[in-house]
Amino acid sequence: AVVSTQSTGNKQTDKEGRRQGKNTLTESVWPELLAGTVHCFVADFSLLPVELIMNRLHLQGTRAIVDNVLDSTSVIPYQASYNNMQQCIEALVDCEGVPSLWKGCSALLLQYTARFAVVHTVRMLMKYVNKFNEKKSLVPNDSVTSFTKDK
């Protein structure tokens, strides 16, 4: 519990010497933006195998073609039939290996790279707005000073 605060320059500390957070909009919103983005990335990355299995189960029984990555000039028909999710996982791991459960990870990384760039840009804009507002608040308003002089 904070009993008393001591002001040391621009930094405020509590009785035990811990720094208190700034009250600016940037410093209060930035951790939430970053935490939200990170937790979404972790959730998406950890659920990527489930999404892949779900897509494989949806594709079974349809007439789909897949690019042949070995020669890049032909396509391979994709035909699979699974009885349940466990059989789909076992077939995928046996044929393609465990790392294949994270197919599509590069697209996810590109998506979150763009997302982190947007979040960082928002932080930079918020810092700029805060600096502009601080400079604006330091300049006295002529109408306020003239009003107080009249009284």
C-alpha cells in the first residue's frame, strides 16, 4: 500500500522507493495495447495446429487440388477421408511430421508483424500528441490572463 509519495524530480516513488507509473495517456494505454497483441499472438500460434486439423477435416470429401511444391509446374489432387480428429492428426504427423502442424506460421508471423507495426505507430503518435499538449499547456492563454487582470 502506498502511504506517502515523495517527489524526486519528474519521478514519483512510494515509501519503499518503487517508481510509480506516469499518468500520461501513452504510458497508461501502451502496456494494454502491447499485452493484447502479445496474448493474441500466443493464442493464435498455439491454436494453429487445431485450425489446420479443422481445415483438413472440412476439406475431406471435396475435390480440391494443391500445388506440387516439388516441381512447381503441376497440381496434385487432394483426397483424404478421416473418421475422426485423432485419425487426422495421426495421418498428418505420420506423413508430414510434427512440424507440419504449424503450416501457415509464416502467414501468421507476417500478420502480427503488421499488427505490431500499427501498435508501435499508435504509440509514437500518442507520444507526439502528449508532447504537443504539454507544450500547449505551458504557453499562457491571452484571454485567460486578460480576464484575470480585469478583476
